[in-house]
Amino acid sequence: MGTYLNPGNQGFETIRNGIYVDKTGLIDYVNSTINTPEKLTCFSRPRRFGKSFAAKMLCAYYDRSCDSRSLFEGLEIAGKNSFEAYLNQYDVIYLDITRFISTAVNIRDVSKNIQSNVIHELKQAYPDDVKEDEEILADALVSISNGTKRKFIVIIDEWDALFREARNDEKIQKEYVQLLRGMFKGGPSTDSTIAAAYMTGILPIKKYGTESALTDFREYTMTKPGRLAQYAGFTEAEVKQLCDKYQMNFDDMRAWYDGYSFSRERHVYSPNSVMSAIREGEILNYWTLSETFESLKAYIEMDYDGLKRAIVEVLGGMHVSVKISTFQNDMTSFQNRNDVLTLLIHLGYLAYRSDKREVYIPNMEVAEAFEDAVCSDRWGMVGKAISDSGALLEATLRQDADTVANALEVIHASVSSILQYNNESSLSCAITIAYYTAQRFYTIVRELPTGTGFADLAFIPRRNVGKPALIVELKYDKDADTAIRQIHDNRYEGALKEYRGNLLLVGINYDKGAKGAETKHHSCVIERA
């Protein structure tokens, strides 16, 4: 048992000793790829989404230096046909690239250290098959396979760490890519040495132009998770089971940590945040413990045409179209706003709907990260509006219609100047930004089906917040009284009948005025239902 060769099962044993969600179905997938043309897998997803847990699980399952049967008893993989065939049957090479970076005297030595450290352990295990002066890891693996007919399972955790830590050093990156190509370039040498490989990281495999640096890998990402979507995070069924077991409120868990959506798995939750909430017994923002608003701020303030507008739109609760194909899968090669938005998908700050090719802010936890990032001078009135959104909500709840109208007039003007349109969509976006922090207390629903129509915005109180529900109707070039009448005529409040007596109806109108003499006046009427 070594550090890099056959590291054992202690990592997975530790995981099993805590609160555990069964993700061993991933093993069955990797088993299906062994010794096939699809044997090389790269599965990238955001920080704290269970990447290292999966890597340790795979090590425990394949490592032939230990007996891991008891660790998998009662889990999904134990009922699969492939379970017995591959359990503890392979030499495993496990590489945690962040460890190599942290222990290197100079980050430029990382690729050299990977080879020398792994070769050192291979020499100890196979002294008759590795040359004493061997310096190339790929050649050492070929020599062992030729002498023993054994193949290796290679597991690489945080495979992309060098592209993140040495983001501006192409020489370091290319040396590392060459190391990986040597091991996984395809053809007879890889077929004879590698039974399967599993890499995980945040970024997809680096592209040079339109081609992947490692063309033989089958990739699964936050934009294309494919058949591995259920392993990208926690599924809704898994979170419901956890909430039942540990007596947590599922609706609160969903509001804070859900929001990532794929064609095969519509509700995917942030695993670390769910687990942290269960351990602490409290729904809080755990995202900021692993990510800072400064990293998000650096990207959303990049000077690309249309980027600021896109950020304002997602802040306003809208879905924004994005083209992901030009992203080069690194932290520096940005050409346009689409590349920045695509990076934010892979970092977990934005969620992606592949069927619509749109991005949006997934949940309240991430929304708070955006709140911190935009409350700066660079974002002007938009940042100020979000900072002041708590006060605006309080003015609404005390039915101070004049204060609400005046505030919305200022906010709508600043948002419209960025969005470059003046219509009801712009007003809706401005209102969502104006009430940004209301998400802490409310589930905000656009176009809520009610009575004979749809409410533009409905604010449904979260459990035990002690605040009234709100129905907001928006009008353009009419008047606020008309908006209130429409709420009554369409019986919108009927959809929130359980809040009768604790429900506010809010009518808001934007009066553009005559052409050439635009007043841009806002009016508001608030009444209790």
C-alpha cells in the first residue's frame, strides 16, 4: 500500500463513517468501460460537488492491496452484476494534483514530481520490471504490463489544478498535457497498460482551438453530464430521504441548494451545502466557506460587450442565452461574454439548461454570492438597489406606496440603461433586483397561474418567516389602479387563499409618457386582501 500506487480504502472508509449518500452506481458505469474503447472518462463539476469522494470510492473498490467488500455491502453497486468481477482486482494509480502542487518547491516541478514519485513506488512494487534509471511514467507502465500482463486503473483527482493555479503559464500546462498524453494517447501502449481511467476536476479538458487536448477521453460536464447526471450532485430523491431521516425542512433545502438542472435529472443539489446543513442542523449559506465573492466579482466585471447586461438579467431572475462552444476550458482564454458565462457554469455560479441553451442563478445560496459581488461602486445603482432591497421590502410590507414607487423609478432607470429596452420585461427585471434580498424570506414565482390568468410576480412566504404573501401586477403606460383591478378581476388572490388576511396586492405602473416628452413616471398602489 502506497501513496500513489494502491493507496488503500481508508479514504472511503472515513466517508462511510459519516453521513453517506450512496453514489456507488458510478462504479458500475466505470466497470462498463473497462478494457473498452470508452475506458477513459473525465467527469468535471464545481468545487464541493463530491469529486474527491468519488475518487476515493473508486480507489477503495479497485485497489487490489485491500479487501473492501464490507464497505460496499448494502450499497447499490453490491447488487450489480459487475460487482464481483472487478472488486479489488487492479493496481490503482491515484494522483491528487493539488497535493503535488502544495508539496512542490516550485510549481514548475509538478509534472516532473508526478513522474518521479509514482515511478519510485512502481520500482518498489515491481523491481524486476522497471529500469533503475527510468524517468518516464508511461514507459514504466508499459514495462510492468509487458512483464506481468497486469493493467492499471488510473484515478486523477483535481486533474485541472495546474490550469487553475498556473493559469498564465502555458509551458507548465503543456508539460502536464504531454505527461497525460503519454499515459492516455491511445493505441497499443495505452491498451496494454490502462484498463480504465477516471479523471475529475472543475474544468473540462483543455481545448486548443476546437480540439480537446486529450481526444480519447469521454467527457461529462456541467453542460453535458449525459448518463452521469445523477452523480453530478445530490438528486431530489436523495435530498428528500436525508430530510426525512434528519428532520430537516425539504422546502428550505430546495430553495437554498437546488437549481442545477439537466435533461436526465431536473433537480440537482449542491452536495456539500446539503451535508453541511444536516450536520449543523441549520439552513445557511455554506457556499461562501469554499468560494469567495472576490472570485466571482473578477469574472462578472470583465469588459466584454453584453456581459454586464447578461449579469443584470440573471440578477433579475431571467434566463439568458449562452453559446458554450467557444470556451477553451481554462481560466484566461476569454474571447467574449459567452466564454465568461460558460466558466461560471463550470464553477457552479450559474446553472445551464441545455435544451434551451440558457443560464440562470440556481438558488438562494449562489444568489447571495452574486449579492456580495455586485454591491460595489463598479455596479452603481444596480449594486445599490440590491443593498437597499431589504429596506424596499419593509416599505412594501408597511404599504408605503410612494416610497416604493420612487425607489422603483430610480432602479428601473438604471436597469433599463443597461438592458437597452423599456417595456414590461425590463420593469419585471428591475423589480426582481429591487426585491433581491426578499428571496431569503419568499419563494418568488413569475407568471403564477391563478384564477383566470397569471400573476406577474407572486411572493410566497417561506416557512416560519412571519411575513404576508404578495401578488405583484405590472402595467405599462396605464395606471396602478388598473393593475389592482386586474388582480381582483382575475381572482389572482385565490391561488394564495391560505394567506387571506395576510396577503398584500401590489399594483405597479410605468408611464413612459408621450414621445419626445418621456416622463418615465412610476406609480404604486398597495392594499391588503
